[in-house]
Amino acid sequence: MSAVAPGAARPSGARLGIAVALAAITMFALLDVVSKVLGARMSVVQILWVRFVLFVPLALALAWRPGSGIAWRSGAPWLQVVRVVVLLVEMWFFLSAFAAIPLADAHAIGASAPLLVTALSVPFLGERVGWRRWTAIGAGFAGMLVVVRPGFAEFSLPMLYAVAGAVLWAVYQVLLKIVGRVDGAATTGVWTAAIGAILLSVIGPFAWTTPDAGDWTLLVVAALLGGVGHVAYSHAFNLAPASTLQPFAFLLLVYAALFGWLFFGDVPDRWTVAGAALIVASGLYTFHRERVRAAMGQGA
């Protein structure tokens, strides 16, 4: 067996990480559909509260280790708390956006998150980003402006929610990578469920409306998709480098357009398609340069 540099994923691990990330992304896409339906019937806080409370027993079960109990001890507890707070606020922004604008529009804006991860990797992960990738990041930001169209009649507050969600989703992924250096995915799942449930229990009762049987079913489905999806995504980051996984995040945009059309009859307009194409092209070029940089051992 050939030696692998510290911190690098073995090829087989990278392939498994991609497969796990794809499964998680598919679950996130289905979760978005369920969340959009629920968002028309109840508050975002209530949706998140039920999701995280139901996620607690699932996370504990996934973290159970025969002979040693639940793997809940963290090597970076305060960082875990910050990570969960960022996740909760990000989810609130995106769920609020989903309830008001088409999924494709929200995800076209959210597709800028991988580019933001690259930018944030400089101060937080100590990585180098050369002028080519900074140019691609700038082009991706321009693509986001095409989708949002600030100053035009189409611009709306929910679009701004999606922008804030994209920024926080990028921050979350960087934090997830840092936490993954000391904690396994199961431990991270326990902290996500526990901290989320505790914080939301403080404000959840003030936003409660009694769900009917159909809404309860959707809430349980949302909890399962969100819980398993986040644990799987955390595990994917432990298996493969962030730069390897980021291009696959664009699949969410494809899912959003497809599911938005199938379930809600939403067809993306030309501005959304144009902006999304620019964002995706910028992102793919950024990760191409990341591979070149890694091969050459220098900033690119």
C-alpha cells in the first residue's frame, strides 16, 4: 500500500466521499421540496424545531458504539456550538427564501457558496488562492448579481435571504472541515442535533401551530432527510478533500430546477439560467485551478 501524505484522502476514500456527498445532496434536494410545502403552512422556526428534536434520537443512534457508548465527546466543543448556530441561521434564511421564491432561483444564488468556500479558505484554512481563482470568484459573484438583479423590479427580500444563506452555508462548510479534523461525523451529528434542539426549544413554542396528520408526516420526513443528510455530508468531508467535493454541490441547482418544475410548476427565467451558468462555469474553473495548484504545489 502506497504512502499517503497526512491530511490527504486515499483515492478509494475520495471516491467513497463523492458517493456519500452525492447521496447527501440528493437528500438535501428532496428536503428542499418538503420544506417549501411546509413553509406555506407553518413558520420556519416550527419546521426547524421539530426537525432538530426528531433528529436527536437518530443522531444518538448513529453515534452509538458497542462497548463504549455514544461518541459525543468533542475535541472542539465551542467550535461545534458556533458551527450549529451558523447552520441554524443559514437554514432559517434559506427556508424563508424557499417559501417565497422558486427553488431554482434560491439555488442559483446558493450555488455561489462553493466559490465563497474557496475565498474563505485563505483566512480560515491557510490556503493560497491565485489571481485566476480570484477572477473566477469575481465572475461567480457577477453571476449571482445577474440572478438577484439588484435595482430591478424582480429584486425581493427573499432573494436577499438566499444571498445571506449562501454566505453562511460557505462559512458552515469551512467550519465543518475544521471540526472534521478533531471530531468524527457521528460526534458532529450529536452536537448538531443536541445544540439545535436546545436553542430552538427556547423560541419554538412561541411560533407553534398544531400540525395535522399530513403535516406531521412531512415534518418526520424532513427530519429524516435533514438528519441523515447532514451526518452523511459531514462524513463525506472526512473521506475526501473539500476541493474534491465542491463541484458536486452544483448538482443541487439541477435538482432545484427539476423538482421546482415537477412539483411547483416553476420554470427558471433567462436571467436565472444565465446567472446560474456563469456561477457554475466560474465554480468549475475554480476547482480545475485547485487541482492544477495541488499538482504544481503552488498558488494558482
